[in-house]
Amino acid sequence: MDTPSPLLWTLLVEAGALMMLIYVPTRIYLSFTEVIRQRSKKRQVLKDIRQLKRELQDPFNPASLAKVD
């Protein structure tokens, strides 16, 4: 049985390590940015809900009537 050369194993290990050095930090970064994006969306939605509640509590507010026009 012919065994692969040590050089081939070394190249495979180095290629795998290099891929992990690039892939893992990239995935971490993308996950982090997605979490930040979702939080900012959630924050904006909550802000919009609070604004709508304020406008509904004071229906004769001139600012809310101006937005309707």
C-alpha cells in the first residue's frame, strides 16, 4: 500500500489552517454585524411604536395632523 508523502499532508494541513484563519474570523464578523443590524431594527421599531402611541394619545396634536396631510 502506497502512503501519501509527508509533503502532501503538510500542504493539506496548512491549507486547512489557512482556510480556518480566514473563515472563522469572517463568520464571527458577519454574525456580529447581523446582531447589530437586528438590534438597530428592533430599536427603530420600538421608537416608531412609542411615537405612534404618543400620537394616538393626543389625536389633536398639530404635529401629528401635519403628518397626515
